[in-house]
Amino acid sequence: MILRKPANEKQHTALITVSVMLGTLMQVLDTTIANVALPDMQGAMSATQDQISWVLTSYIVGAAIMTPPTGWLAGRFGRKRVYLVSMAGFVLVSFLCGTATSLTEIVILRVLQGLFGASMVPISQAILLDSYPREKHGMAMAIFGLGIMLGPILGPTLGGYLTEYYSWRWVFFINIPVGVMAVLMTLSYVHETEINRTRTFDGWGFLFMSMAIGALQMMLDRGERKDWFSSAEIIIEFGLVLTGLWMFLIHTFKKEHPYIDLKLFKDRNFVIGNTIGFIVFISLFSIMALIPPFVQNLLQYPVIITGLVLMPRGIGTMLSMIVVGRLSNKMDPRLNMSVGLFIMALSMYFMSHFNTGIDTWAITWTGFVQGLGMGQVMVPLMTMTFSSLPSKLRTEGTGVYNLIRNVGGSVGISIAFTLLSRNTQINHSVLGAHINPYNQAMQFSSLGSHVDLYSRHDLTMINRLVTQQAAMIGFNDDFKLMMIMSLVAIPLVFLMRQPKYARQGGAKHHAMAME
């Protein structure tokens, strides 16, 4: 609940918007920059391809664990105070990430970075929603989404430039000036909320949920290396996931003020919106994590070019969000979402037909089209998810929404890299089985007349080609899976209820058109 606003606060709405969006931009920018720097970090840390993905997933897990307490922290200590502490801690740990010297060190620091950054996005979202009237929430969420999408636009290019001409460490150091500016503007223009000292923190609920999320991520990250359920470690981690979730549910139903308020799940749009969001974020995060190693490791693009070919995805999202934000009260948001999901699926269909001979144009235009679809989904999804949620549950609701977002992202990245690793091995075995002197197709091909299968040099060259093609098929399989997931989400869209103010706005617009 907001304290009485000063008379001049309306004049500061734009400055409040800028101040909270700087914090959000800093967090999102950090994720997209790190994506581009992964191959260089992999070499510096002497890590494998699936191990270096922990740099992404550890951050997301930290954010997922600490996101739900955002509502309690904001109520107990004040929204502005929590936001400032989060930004200050985020900047400090970002500096430490830039000085890390081992994979273990940077993974631990990324978890801490996620813990500090967890509150920034939901609090930014809640401040924006409270700064605009309900009928302008569509525009507010368009502004919020626009700020988030500046990350995918600036992140790859900036990250590529810093990594190419300086070091991957600068992708973390860049947070320092942005964070300092965000702190100063928040101190000047954002107003504090009322403090509720009577509300207690559900420590057991926090513990059970943290155990379940942490064990799930460990299982997903290490499952491929440990051969899944043939390993005692994976079985134990799976047991911890089930135990944590079971104990969390039992405890939550008995607790008067639980870790996550169950009243949130009485709202139909909130439940369905989070379900759709979980599916969408699996696709979004996995694709954003897969593209850099695809273009750098497989196509041998320099890191600066990698950043440039990733930029159009963010530009497409930004343009789409601007248009959708303006039409938010004139069109059924469910139609926008379904069309956006279909566009995303279409772009991934074309990506699933990539080959090792594609040029930068193919990567650029498919990314741009995918961005158009993302922007068309994000704005109405956020608007409809919170359209009928009571204002007193809004901060906690945004916390849960971002928890689902982070869990979906970490699950998506882990699944994508696990399937990539496994499918590459399988495809290598299948393709390699055809390389023998008795294969008629090989005998009559140009390759068969130029290579000697009894030469170690020629076999090494063939093995390199087979590995490249096997990895290409692995990437195609991942893209195809994400296409299917986007299509699966479309029927769920029409289970949501259209907001009342949107229906009234649409009817009014239709009446004016008739006149």
C-alpha cells in the first residue's frame, strides 16, 4: 500500500519510470551480455560446453529462490529500501564476478548476483503499475517490456565489443555505472511504501521451496554427465525435489502467512498467465543461450559479429511492443498473444532448417521475426496476468510471476544444452557408422575419391566434419522442440478472461467507429 503521494509526484512519473527501468535494464543486460561471452569464458575457465552453461543457470536459480520473498521484504522493510539494497548488492557482486578466476568461484558469485537481483524486476514492475492508473496498465507494461528488451538489443553488441576488444570480465564491470545512476535516481524520485511490521516471514516455506528449486537445477545441470537415473546423485536430487515440493505444499496450506500467498491462485488469469509464461520463457531463454555457441563454435563467427547478428531479435521485440502497447485497449489481447506465439513458432521452424552453410542474413531475419513474435506475446501476457489481481497482492504476484519466469528459463537452458550434448553424441555415432570403404554412397561421392580411410590425417578431417554435422543436427532438434512448445501454448491463451476495461474500451471504440 503506497503512502500518500506528494502533489508533484505525477510530474515525476517519467523520472520514476526511468529510475526503475535502469535497475531492470541492468539485470537483463547482464544476462544477455553473459550469453555472448560464454565461449570466451569457457576457454578462460577450462570448462566444457554444458559446464559453462552453469554461469547462466546459477544466476537464474539464485533469482528464482529469492524472488517470492519480494512481497514480504517490501512490506516489512519498505519497497524503496529493498530496491536500493538489491541494486547496491548487485553492483558489488558484479564487480566480484569480473575478478573471478575459476568456474566454481564465478558460479557461486552468480548465485549471489541472482539473489540480489531477484527483487529488482518485480519491484520495478510493481512501482510502474502503481504509478499509472489501471486503464493505462497496458501502456505501463509496454514501457516495462520495452526496457527489458533493450537488454537483447544492447547486450549482444555491447558484450561482443567488450569481449573482443577488452575482456569478458568487462561484461560484469559495465553494471557499475548503470547501477550507480539507478541508485541515485531512485533515491531522488521513488517514494517509500508503508511498512507492515506485523507480517512474519515464512522461513520453512522459503527453505522447502529453495531446496526443491536448487535440487531441480542440480539434477538438470548434472544429469547428462552422470547418466541420469543410473547415478545415485541424480536419484537423491530428484528425491529432494519431490520432498521439497511436498513439504512446501503441506506447510503452505497450514500456514496463516505462507511463503507464497495461496490467494494468488484463486485468480484464473494469474494461474493461466503463469502457465503460458513458463512455456514461453523456456523457449525464449533456451534460444538466447543456444545462438552464441551456435554461431561462434559451429560457424566460427568472431564474437563482435555474434553480437551484431543477435541485435535484430531485440529490435523486432521493441518495435512489436510499441505497436502492441498502443493497441492494448483496442484489440483482444488473447488474439495478440496467439498470433505472437505462432510467429515465434514459425521463426523456430525456419531455424530448425539451418545448416553449416547459412549466411548472416538467415540468422538475422529469423531472429528479427522471432523478436516480433516475442513482443506481441509479452505485453498482453503481463497485462492479462495481473488484470484482475487485487492491488494488495500485486507485489507478491509479480514476485511469483518472475519466479515462474526464472524457473522456466533455467529449465529451458538446461534442457537445451542437455539435449544438444546428447543428440550430438548420438548423431555422431549414426553418421560415423556410414564412413567405411564398403558404403556405395561414399564410393561414388567426391569425398570418397579424395580421402584415404586408412590415413590418420584424412580420418581426423572426416571426424571433424562429422562432429560439425552432428552438432548442427543437435541444434536443429533443439530449435524444433522450442517451436513445438510455442504451438502448445496457443490453446491455453483462450482460457484466459479478457479484462473488463479492455472490453469496455473495445466497445467504446466500436461505437465511435459506427458514429
